[in-house]
Amino acid sequence: MLHLAALGIGGWVVVSVLLALGSAGVATALVFGIGLVVLVGFVYALFGVGWFEIERVAGLYGIEAAPLRLAPARGPGFGGYLRGVWAQFCDGRMWRSIGSFITATVIGTFVLVLAQSVIWALVSGVSGLFGGASEPDPAFGTLFGLFGGLSSPLVALIVAVLGSAAIIGLALLHRTITVAILRAGVRTQQLTRDAQTSARQRAGAVRAAEVERTRIERDLHDGVQPRLVSVGMTLGLAQQQIESNPEEAKALIAEAHTSTKAAITELRQLARGIHASVLDDRGLDAALSALAGRSHIPVVLDVRLDGRCSREAETAVYFAIAESLTNAAKHSRASECRVIVRLREGGTLWARVEDNGIGGARVLPGGGLDGISNRILAAGGTIRLDSPQGGPTSLEVSVPCAS
């Protein structure tokens, strides 16, 4: 009610200034330079009023509303600046907030009039009780006339009660109208943010799949394929030697057998890199224990989970940790890694991988960290890398447990 009373006094001053600026800008538009400057000032004044109204309502009613932002320049030079000013003038959220401000000003005017009537009624009622006489407020003479047959104190009491109820009703009406106006903009912003988040997640998923496919192709081409080719050539030589030199043929077959087992091991590791079956069967804790046991660097594992998360969330965190340990073994020259995993409040699966290596890790397109970033982004999570030159390196990932 105090907000409305203040706007009922000062709001019309602001509206008058806005109308004066707009009228002056339009009237002097044909005068080179002058009208343009005034119109630009008019747009900035509109922005200031809109920003104030959003902050006022958000603070008053505790609603979540992003502050109003000035539209940036839409290109280089003065022309781009003017296009930015025009975009600001066409900003629907700014105009909604100005509409809310004008609505509050109008309601505030009625609140002031009603407050005056309540005060006058109380003064008249007290004067009547002590035998005094007060003329009713001319603005409310009709209301007093409706109760002309009643005693003056009773009329004053009725007018005071009705006026107070009307003030409270106007305050509730203001809340309903202005929150509806501003929440329309908040809803639009939320939908825009959700669409942008979905687009980023989709792009991250596509990029992660592309990076993973490239990695599989590289591992097959550089590892398993040459080994299988070597097995085939060795068996071919053994076939040629089997009659003329049986002992040499046996040695070649033994070599091919050893290479075949190595190829099977590489294929198993490659399949594990695509999908860790232990993750589905026994959970993230067991999968990370197996991962730490296979690591070329000693790993200190600290996992504290009270329950299971979604398959997508656990898979994203597992492969982020697996790729981090692989990178540490290849590039960091670290002597130890530490892995911490927690299920935080709010349903977030959080993990941190630290190593005492030389640092300097960077996200490069197609690299391991790029794959981690895209996989975490696709799961709706966030990633933070801290790797100064000289080390140490730490990687933190957070993924919604229900992603």
C-alpha cells in the first residue's frame, strides 16, 4: 500500500516526463540531430522505468525475475548502435514492465483518494462524538449522502471501514495484475532458456557421439586391425612352413596365438570403453574400483554414494573419470591421482579428479577433454577444468542425478 501511495504521487511525474520526452522527440524529428538525440534519451528513460519496475515488483512480492538488460549494438559503427536502440524500443518485456508501472500509478491514485476519505471519516467521527461538526469531504459527499439518515459517527465508521477494505482490495488487485504482467515475461524467458539448454545438450550429444566414433575408428585402425593383419600373415607363413619345417610352423602358430589373445584383450578394452557392463550390474562405486585397478597410475578412490542415479548420469560421470585417468597417464607425468565422488543435496552427482602432474591441460577439438565436455553437456551437467602450468590438474563434473 505504501508502494502504491508513493507511485500515486510520483508515478504521474515520471509518466509526464516520458510523454514530454516522446512528444519533443517526435516534434523535433525533422530537425537534424536534435530529435534523434531526444528520442534516444526517450528510449533510455523507458528502459530505466522498466528496470525500476521489475526490480520493485520482484523485491516487493519475492518473485523470480531476471533484471532488464540493455540491448547491445546490432553491428559496427553508429548505424549498429541505432539498430540496438531500436531493438531496445521494441523490447516487449520493457513495455510490459512500463505497463505494470502505469497500472500501479493509476491504482496508487485511487489508494491516495481512499486514504484521504478514511482519514477524513475518522476525523469527522471523532468530532461527532465530542459534539463537533465537520463537513464531509466533497469528493465523497455522495457516499456520505447514502447514509444521511444515520448518525454522523456511524456514517464515519462505515466510510472508514469501506475505504480501508477498498485500499486492501486495490493492493491485492495490484499484486494480481502486476505479477501476471511480469511473469508473462519470466515465462517467455524461461522457455527461451530451456530451448537454448536443449539445443546445447543436443549439440553436445551429437559432438560426443562424433568424438566417440572417431576414437573407436582410431583405436580399431591403429591397434586391433594391424594386430589382426599380423595374425593373418603369421598364419600364412606357418601354413607354408607346416610341411617343410614343422618346428618353425609351430613357433609361428604360437606367435599368432599370442597376438590373437592380445587382440582379444584390446577388443575387450575397446568394448569396455564403449559400454561398461559392471556399471549396470554393480553400480558406479564398483565400476570405478575396477577402473582404478586397471589404471597405470596409482589412484586413491573416495566414493560415497547413498543410492543409484540414472544410467545416463552414472555413465557420463564414469567415462569422464575414465578419460581423465587416461589423459593423466598419457600426458601429465603424475605419480598419483585422487578421485572423489559424492551425491550432493538436490540430486546432483558430483565428481572431482585430481593429479599431481605438470598441468597445462586444455580442451582441444576432438581431444579427450572435448569428449568429456560434450558427454557431460549432453547429460545436462557442468564441467570445470583447473590446470595451470606446473600443475596440479583438477577436473570437476556435476550431473543431475535424474538426467
